[in-house]
Amino acid sequence: MAAKKKYFGMTVTQLGILGGLAGLIFLLFCIFGWLIISRGRRAPQAAPSTLIPLPTATLMLPPTSTATVGPTPIPYETLIPEGWVQFSSSLFEIWLPPGYKPASADNLVTGLGNTPVVALMLRGKYTPKSPNDIYVTIAYEPMTGESFDQFLSERLTQLGPIVSDRSHVDLNTIPAVRLMFTGRKGNNTDINELTYAILDGTTVWYVQYTAELTEFYNSLTNFEASAKTFRMAKP
């Protein structure tokens, strides 16, 4: 029997079987790779994502309430002109130019159509030789009715058309109503009156300046300065 020739320790038959197995493995590897590549090509491409900015929280502070600041009162001493004279009682204080003296009520004074309590009546002159007198009157009465404005309206209605001006003012931060009256004394003397009505609790105070028409307007600056020095006594 003839001996079979061997290569690398294997017969030709064995080498042929081994080569067939290697070719089969190579063929399977190629098929597997092709499947992977073809699947990757068919896979849909994802659309590029769009970045959506997220809203940013903003710190909102509530509006700050600002209180309305009222006028600052002027120091009382600075309201008094140099050389003026003080008139006071346990209820009030007021300052006037020198020359005023206590006096009795005169029919020159119009008043407010009622009977307030007269706390002070003074008489002076615009000049020493003036034939006319200037009257300064401080009076008070209890307030009636629902409001200060209603109370004054009722008083002024009693006086009729002699009221020529009515306005709200502050006397060094103290609220007051400024009233102007016109009238006549006798047959030949035109007069004017400046009255400040001030509400203190339930009490209405009247600070009134009365003078002949020309002397009234010449003295008006002093009247207004004097009214600013009027203040009620504090308990």
C-alpha cells in the first residue's frame, strides 16, 4: 500500500477540508458585514435638534409706597418780626406791631353772623395821625354740623354778598380758611376785614383784622404775618 504524502503534518484531504472551512467562515463574515453596512444606510437620520431657549426668571420688586411728606413747620420764633409785641392768654398767643391797645368791640367789626366769645379785642392805627382805627379781634365758638366747611357755609350765608373771598390756606402748617369781607361804616367809610377761621378739635377760632379800605391794603402784609404767629395753647 502506498504511503500518503503529508503537508504541515496533514494529508491533502485534511488540508482540503480545512481550506473549505476557512472559505466558509470568510463567506459568513462577509455576509454579516454586508448586513450591518446595509442596515446602517437604511437607518433614518435624526433631524437636527433645535435649541429652545428657556425663559429666564426676572426678579420683580413690588413698588415701594412713598408717603406724602407734609410741609415742614418753620420755627415759631422766626415768624415774629423784630420789635413786635406779644398778646397772649391761657388759650392762645399772637404777635402784632407796637401801638395796639385793648379796646371794646366796635360796630366796625362784621364778625361771622353769630355770637362767638370774644377773647381779645385790640385797637391801633396805621399812622399816629390817622383818623381811622384798625381792629384786631380773636374770638371762638363751638362747631356745629357735620363738617367744618358746612359750618362756615352756614355762617357765610347769613352775611350775604359781603364775602368777597374764601380760600384754604396754611398758617405755618395749621390748616385755616381765609375769608375777606367788604363793608361800609356810616355813609363814607369803606372797610375791609381779613378773617382766618381755624378748627381746633370742636372749637372754631376767628383771627380777624378790620381797617379802612386804603389802610387795610397798606397793612395787609402785616395782617398776614401776624396771623402766622397765632397759635393755640397746648394743654
